[in-house]
Amino acid sequence: MKILSVVGARPQFVKLAPIDRAAREAGVEHVIVHTGQHYDPMLSDIFFSELGISSPDVHLGVGSGSHGVQTGAMLGQLDAVFDAHAPDWVLVYGDTNSTVAAALSAVKMHIPVAHLEAGLRSFNRRMPEEHNRVLTDHAADILLAPTEVAMAHLADEGLEARSVLVGDVMTDVLYSTRDELSGEPSVLIDELGLTAGEFQVATIHRAENTDDPVRLAQIVEALGALATPTVLLAHPRLVAKAAEADIDLEQGNLRVHRPLAYRDLIAAVLSSGHVVTDSGGLQKEAFLLRVPCTTVRTETEWVETVQLGWNALVSDPSVLAETVARPAPSPTDEAPYGDGSAARRVVEVLSAG
């Protein structure tokens, strides 16, 4: 059997790592296509070396662009890639332009499509990610869901017969990385002179938070006003938007740092006292590491993190400080994202399909 994975962005590389490992262990041929949606080495190349992922067999190099331009550039190349490799399954990940482009190309070529992380919903139709995940779910042949909540969403949309609960593959790689760190402190502590447990790790990159200069300025000001230092891991999109709007990212208690490699990011979260983000992946990683999180969005796909008290949603930057300072959540042994064996189940499902 041959599985062809299409990835292009940082969260997808993290999800790819355990799938690639599980495929090799099962003796399954695994072809990796990198669209080049994230082309910065700190958001792309380093993940392959650090997480032990096989080198991409194909690199499309699409780079940045509007949603239509980027998706179109992928579609213009993927047909030939799929034709050349003739996979039994095209496996797509998450909710990016790479996801929907690969699903559409494969469906048109009558190649079976499996969607990893199926069934997530924000119910915010202004998010491009929401369009991507819904379109992909309704096009795919097998929907690999990470949680019971995701399974319920798929059932509500009439997709239950194609849905399989496998767990969350990001849990696989996070638990493995956490165990490898074994208490190793974050590089941020020495680099920035911080005290463990007395700083926040922050990431802001979504369009709804960065495209409006007024809102971006409010968020940056609120982060700088927090009582303890906040390390802002500055995504290239954020840096560009702040420069366009003449917003100083180094203000108040805010410290700007380049994006971290995955292992360093997990170490940073473990060393921090709190996470502030608009990233879907990071809010879930914070929960799995049992670090309180505040998410600068009106909704989340990972509702379990909020229900269990480890994540709080903030849409108004003026209340960010009081939300970050809220009392510590109650301890929990709940494991809504699985036991760390999701990738093995994915390969078993596709092998049996």
C-alpha cells in the first residue's frame, strides 16, 4: 500500500511526524509532498530534521500569496504529482490551503482521500480554516476524527458512515517530546533572563487579529501590559503586519523572539506560567502539558480545553490581563485527545480500507 501525505504548514509537520514513523514501522510506502505554504526554515525545514521525518519526496515551492493564488498554484501542480506516484490514499491534514487543494485534486482524479483531524468546527464562517475543513470533510472518503466532539459534528452533517475515531496525532508527538525533555529548561530563560513559571509564551498570527491595525495594536498593547514578561514568538505574518501598521512589538513587558523549533517550543511552554495564543495547535498543546491558556479568539475547535477549565476565550483585548490572572484551573486526568497511539490507528484504518 502507498500513502501520499500532503503538508505545507507548521502544525501539519508536527502531525506528519508520527504518521511517517507509524508508516515506516508498518512497512507501508509513504510519499511526502511539501507544498511550500510555509517556506520560512523556522516554520518548515527544521521540523523535518528535529522530528525525524523523512525528507519530502516532492516540494512544490508555492510560497505566499492570497488564498486563491496559493490554492491555485497547488492545484496546478498536484495533478501531475498524484499521477506520477499513483497512491492508494491521499492523506490530508488539518485545515490549510494545502489541505483543501490536495483533497480537491485527488477527488477529481478519483483517488481515495483521508482527512486527518476531521470534524473540527469553530462555526465561524469568516475563518478561511473553517471553509477548508468543512469542504475537505465533505469531499473525503474517510474522516479520521481526533475526538468524540468531532465525531458528533460529522454525524450532525450526515458523515457518520465515513467517520472513524482515531485520537489526536499531535498528542502522540507531544507526549514523546515531553518525555524526551525530562525537565530540561527552556532556552528562553537564559536568553531573556526569565524566571521559570513567571512569564507567558504568546503567539498571534490569525488574520482576524493581525489584518486590522487597530485590533492588532490593542492586542500588542494588552500583551505588553501584563504583570509578568510575555515572550511573543513572532510569526513572519505578525512581523510584516506590525511593520505595515507602524506598531512597536517591543513595548512594556513584551519581549519579541523568533519562532521556536518544536522541541524548544514545548520546553518553553513547560517552563512558562501561562500561554496566550490564537493558534489551534498551541492551545491544545498547553492543555496537554497542563499549562493554563488564554486564547484570543471568539471560539475554539478544541472546546474540551475550555470545558475543563484550562483555556479561556478572549475577544476583547481590554480584559486580557484579568483573564490571564485568573485562578489556576482544577487538576484533571481527562484525556479527550487520546492516549498517544493515534498514528498507529490511522495507518491500520487506511491499510484495512
